[in-house]
Amino acid sequence: MSSRGRPLSHPPDHAAAITYRSDLAKVRQFVRDQAALTELPVNRIGDLVIAVSELAANTLRHTNGYGSLHIWSAPGEVICQVRDSGHISDPLVGSIRPDSEAANGHGLWVVRQLCDAVNIESDPGGTTIKLHMIL
């Protein structure tokens, strides 16, 4: 379930997609290129690149598998969805700024600061995080 209690919808057929296993530069360039095709302002494209890069880094750090990334435009927003095999037990993780000495939790806090909405769906089979950026 998502952090709001409803299952997240699947990306639409027209969403651009890639999978990644190691190359964060490729992920960042893909997001930058796809977001540039939308009406998202340049400074917000940078925010989206940072947010997705944080999620992709979490995939590499906390899972043994690969991640998938979808990006698409919807009325009034750009949406990125990241999926991997990790499991997040707290759907509100990152809602409160972690202590500066904390070893984990900073990335999702940054993601929540940069995006207009963040939805997390996680179970033992994997995690899907959907990022929304208002145009």
C-alpha cells in the first residue's frame, strides 16, 4: 500500500523507462533528458535529478538487484516512479529530518524536500516510490 493507504497505479504505456544496476550517471542523464521534454522549469529539473539519484543510490546500497525507473507527464505535473526489490517498513520514512549523526535516512528526507509529493508502496516483494513535480 502507498503511504496514503491506496495502491499506486502502474505507469502509463507512454512512460519513458530504463532499468539500472550500477550506473547512476546514466540514471541522472535519463531523468534530465526526459524532464527537459516537459514544461518543468530548469531548476526543478535539477531537483528531480537529485531526488531520483538518491532513490537509485538507495537501490544500489540496499538491494542486490536492479531498479526500474519510469517518467511521464500528467496534467499539471511530471511523475517519476522508481521500483526495486528493497523493503521499507516505515512508509513515512524521511518525513522527519534525521539527526545529523544518523547513518541512514538522509536520502529520503532530501527526496521529500525536493518533490511536491512522494508516495511509497512497499512490501517484502519490493518497493515502489512515486515522485510528483508540479509544473
